[in-house]
Amino acid sequence: MESCCRPPTASQFLVKAAALTEGSSGSHSNAIFVKGGVSHVGTREPVIIADGEGPERKLHVRDFFLEAETVTNERFADFVAATGHVTDSERLGYSGVFYSLLSKDMKARHAPQRKSWWVKIDHANWRHPEGPDSNVDGRLDHPVTHVSLNDATAFARWVGGRLPTEVEWEHAARGGARRSRYPWGNEEPSDEATYCNIWQGTFPHTNTLRDGYLGTAPARSFSANEAGFYNLVGNVWEWNADVFRVRSLSRASKHRNGLAKASAEQLLKGGSFLCHASYCFRYRIAARMGLPPDSASSNVGFRIAYDLI
Ligand SMILES: [Cu+2]
């Protein structure tokens, strides 16, 4: 069976070198060659039908490169230093932060008007993920967060890459065209067996921290899948190049599709550190979500793909 783990030919390595040095402006990259072919998106056994996880759609994928990990705070800082890019969250002056991540002080300040697990925090942005009293000093190797689609696209352009499409992302996550639910296979993660950075305990009040993290984990943590990719599921949602559309034929999905079209949402894949089987079972390869292009929050990041030229 065709597998994306197959190493590239020598000429493909040369192509990779060209693609990665051209616009990369000194920022390191760790792209892995992915062999294309006939692949698929979605699943025959959708769990969250309204998201459009089904039906399984056969698609052809070209050979491409995908970075082993999501873009880190360190790389994003390089990008900002080089280009002067101002993120949407910085421009807006606020971003969404998951309540549990806030400092004691910030929690106390926001508890009275809190209506959900998400809190609008003034001056929360990629440099200050939990607001002004936080920074990324000890988290330079963690995924950059509070980045919108516009920010992700601007970074991609800077390194001469782009965001992956859904089929590329799923193809890389499965390590080829086979049908597996997770990047590591089909085994269900549990509060004991942690394969990725998701929620452990009872969402949203108790996180047992069995995997070691309440919020983000380093971009390169846990085990890579067979093809070499880290944290494709869990940790942070990843912006994809596709618009969020629901193709499933169920009425619920059609309804969802109508909403998605009206709001022009963009597709994200992979789930985040907030996912849990009991509440938001979206740390599966086929799982998906749509967000408006200018939205950003503490559990959204991205990784970069490259074309062969
Ligand atoms: Cu989730």
C-alpha cells in the first residue's frame, strides 16, 4: 500500500531544499516529504455528524511537504521581528482565553461577569497568551496561539509555504491512505494512556494533568506518528487552507452548512488541549471545525505545508 512514510528520491530532496531556502528568511523549518496518491478525507463512521465528518471522500493528493510540528512562539517572534507584522488580536486589543488558564488575579477579576469557559481578555495576544500578566518566556517551543487565519497566512507567505488542505492534513496524519482514527492508530486515549495533549478528568472543572499540561505543550512533544508528525491531534487546532463546508447529506449537516456559508468560516483540524471524549470528541483525524478568519484564541495555531516546485 502506498505510504507517505516512503523517503523521497534524491531529486525530490533537491526540490525540498529549494522550496525551503527561498523564502525562509533564516527561520528554521522541519518539513517532511509526504508521498501523494489516492487518499481520502473524512470517515465512514462519523461521530459528530453535524460537523461533516462523513461521508468518506476519495481524493487525489499531490506530493508535498508538511512541517513536523506547529509553528512555535520562537519562530513567530522571528517573523514579527523581520516583518513588523501586527496580529489581528493585537489590532483588536483582546482575544479569547480559556478561564482555567488565567492567573489567580485575573480569575478573580473576571469571575463576576463570566458567562462561559471562554473569557474576553483585554490585551491577550500571542506575546501575552493569558493577558498582560503573562508572557511566552518559558514557552518559546510551544505553538504560537491567538493567531487568526490572516496571521497564519502572512507567516506562511514569509517562509515561502502555505497552509495544508484538509486532505493533505489527514493524509499526513494517517501516514498514508489507510483508515485510522488517530495518528497513532485506533487505540482510544484514556486518562491513563495519554497519546496527545487533551483534557484529562472531568471537563471543564477538573484537569488531572495526567499528560502534564493544562494549556499548550511544546510543539514537539509526545510521540510523533509513523510519518514523523507531532501533535496533529490535541494541543492546538490548526488552520487549514480550505473553507469549512459540510458535505454530509444529513439534515443537521445541511443546516450547519447553511450557517457555515453565511459566516464564511475557515476549516481547522486536530482538536486542542481542551478536547475530551465526554464533551468535545474532536481529537480524531476526521474531526473538524470552522471559525471566522479573523478569530483567534488560546487553543488555535497552525503548521506550514510546501509545494514541490
Ligand atoms: Cu475539542
